[in-house]
Amino acid sequence: MNTLKNKVVLRGIFSAVFITGLGFSSFAQTQKDNWHNLDFKTDSVFGVSTEKAYTELLKGKKSTPVIVGVLDGGVDVKHEDLLRVIWVNKKEVAGNGKDDDKNGYIDDVNGWNFIGSAKGSVSHEALELTRVLRRDKARFTGVTAETVKPADLPAFEEYQKEQADFDKQTNEAKNAVANISGLKEVLDALVKKMGKENPTLADFQNYTPASDMEGRLKNIMVSQLQNSTFDAFYKAQIVKGLEHYQDQLAYNLNLDFDPRAEFVGDNYADSKQRNYGNNDVTGPDASHGTHVSGIIAADRTNTIGIKGVADNVQIMGVRSVPDGDERDKDVANAIRYAVANGAKVLNMSFGKAYSWDKKAVDEAVKYAISKDVLLIQAAGNDNKNLDVEKSFPNRRYEDGGEASSYIVVGASGSVNDKTLKADFSNYGKTTVDVFAPGVKIYSTVPGSKYEAYNGTSMAAPVVAGVAALIREYYPKLTAVQVKDIILKSVVKVDHNVDVEAGDGEAPKSVPFADLCVTGGIVNAYNALKLAADYK
């Protein structure tokens, strides 16, 4: 999906993509790196009080394992901090090439990959906008407002909006490539002139600029290196920033790019087709899904890495989200697969502005609801009001009504002031339910490493972890009841926060209560206390 960038936030040339990159397995989690699990009163950061809940409410209590389906871009099932919590299909014999449990999926030992086949797996994909525009171009090429048939006018007007949106995003990507390339050239020359391969903050502070351009660049670097190293900044902002926008042009916004036939080979027109894909739940890039999985359930019993929110969870990887926009057929099948194989909580850190087949996803969501499953979805990272802007999937069915056990999550920061709303997070008084920590969230990434990411993609699994925790210790509660508990137990925010206005305008100051249904931040401690006496 484009809004979650598969899936790290990239807002402008100098926003942080990877906040840290500590690649060693003996890392001991610090208070700072675990901030999202801490308590506001005790620790002075606006976490969700997970550790307080374990200490004061859960000590000595028994729990029941809960399967959480992570519908994402892949999960590193061999990560040192996830090994113990990966779901294993005990009815399947690994590697024998047979569908032992007769569920239609061969060797699905840890989950399933709906964007692959025997030929390999999809890595990059187009945006849904690109796919929809490609479809509609075939229908409306050569048609004008004067020649369009009256019955086709609504579809033609939608096509014109698609074309305008596509052109806008393409131009933005082209400009970003040009700007970052130009910046890289000037910065490379300056660093060479300084005679240091990895200059420090002090090196830039002591440097005397030879031109106005160098002066501006010096000021930028002094600001950026306050909390980073040059090497980390350069890799995250220059190298990865350039790669991101180049990939947008090469894949996401390329009308000629379509990897479906080569790597999946299904009949895409048949939304009822179920049995396609392969059993590679890791895929070519599992960074996002592995990060999400660690937030939910990284092993709390070992002395390495991090601590997930939930302590008795099995992570089921269901690969359905490429680098680009996920397809509705794959999302629908991923939901059905996870539910049919026992998942009681689904984490969906994805979304998009256009939909090809919303009905197929709606029917899958209805199936999940009928099986007492709670769905948790990230709100998205475009700083948009979802009460006004379209976003898919969503809990509102195309044929009317809403999904009952479905929670949409915005991202919050650690400080209880005007910056509490993450500047990138989508919001909506009626469409976003709650907020949860989503800034500098430290978690697992492939290769038994750990990094910090920003995004509503990180906030959603915090809530999924809380939901799983409730279902572990209070298994008789239904999905609808768990949702009710999570929403009723938030910590209310009673002050205004900044909402970025865009186009160079100053941020707007709005009541936090106007950003989501509950007007608050999820809290595990409060939720578990309420669950204990819930009626």
C-alpha cells in the first residue's frame, strides 16, 4: 500500500525512516526502547501501561494461547525473538509436498503467501490507483465530456479524478527524485571537501561555508545530527529516500508494470478463487511484518531483544501485502485463511485510497465477524481526515451496515503535549476509534535484528497485542466485548494537539477528542481491569 509505504513512514526528505539500526542479538531493551509499554504516571511517557498490567494484574494468573494473524508483507519465522511464538500448523507435515490437513494449502506450516507461486513471490506492485487507471483507460481513451454516454458519465468523472491523482503523484515522485539527487550531489561534494568519510556534528558546526548553498546545507546537517550520526542519516534519508521515490516511478506508478501473471498466475477476475499462492510466509522483504509481529508478541520469557505486548500468542504469518498496494482478492483470502485456521485477532497494517473489489473484502470481514474474530487496522500515514477521505478496507460495508468487531487505530507519540498526535497519522472523529503509540517503536526486523519504525502500522499491533492479552486471560469474552473494553478503557486526552495543515501553513490546534471516536489512547492496564469485571 502506498500510504504505509511497505511500510515505513517517509514524510519529506528529512523525516526519519529507520530511527535506529542496532543489529546485534544481545541487545537488552531499555526504558526508552520500550516506551510504548510503559505507564504515563510512573514513567512520564504516554505508553499503554503494559508492564504495569503484568506487575499488578497478571502475576500468577493462567492464560490461554491466542492465535494472531499478521496480514502483512512477510514474517521472519526464524528471528531469535519470535521463534517461540510462531504459529505451527500441527496438522501439516513440513516439506512433504502434500496437503495433509486438506485445507487446500500444501505445506502451510506457519501460514500462507497469497502473492506468490511455485515461480516465486511478488515483491514490488503497482498502486491500486495505477491498476484502476489502467483498467479505465481502456474504457475511456478517446472519450470526452461531450462524447461520453450519459450512463457512463459517473464512471468517466471518476476516471478523470484518477488521472489527475495519478499525474499529481507522478510529478511529486519525479520532483522528489530530482531534489534528493541534487541534495546528494551537493552533500557528497561537501563531505569530500571536509575530508571526512563520516563527519560528526562538531565537524559540521566547525565548518566555514564557502557559499550560501553550503551554509544552508550546514544548517540542515547541524539540525539533523543532533540525534543521529551522519552515516545513519545518509542511509535513511538520502539513500533510502531516493530508492523509495525511484521505486514509486519504476513500480508503483508504472502503468506498464504488472507482476501478477508472472508470480501468482491465478485468475484474477475470479474473486472466489481461494487456492493459489505458496507457503513462503517470509517473502523477499519481511521487515514490516516482522516488526509488527515483534510489537504484538516478541518473546517475553527470554533475556534478549524486546518484549511484545502479549505473552501467550502464536503469530500466524499471512503474506498478502507487497511493496505497493495490496489487492482486494488477496486481502479477502488472507482474512479467510487466518480465520479458518484459528486466528482470533487479525492485525492489518495496510490500506489504500482506491478499491478494486470491496465486496470481496466485505464478505471476508463478515466471515471473520461470524467466527468471533477481532480485526485491527492501521489508520494510515497521510495526515488525512478519514471522515472525509476514502480509505480501503474499512468497516463500512458496501451494501450497508458496519463490521462490529473492527478497530481502526491512529498513531500517537510519547509526550502528552500538542505533539501527541503523530504528525503523519490519519484521523477521523467517526472513522478512527483510538490512538496508540506509533513513533520510534523499537521491534524485531529480519536477521535477528532490531530497529525503530514510525507509523500507524506500529500503532495497530500495539492494540492487537492488547486485544490478544485480553483474550488470553479472559477467553470467554467475545470479540465485540473485547472491542468495547478497549474503547471504554482508553486514557482520555483533554487538551488540544497540532494537526499539520499542509502547503506550508501553520499546524491547526484541535481538541484531541475530535480526532477519534474515543478521544483517547489505548491502555492495557485499564482494559484488563475492566475485563475482570466486565458485564
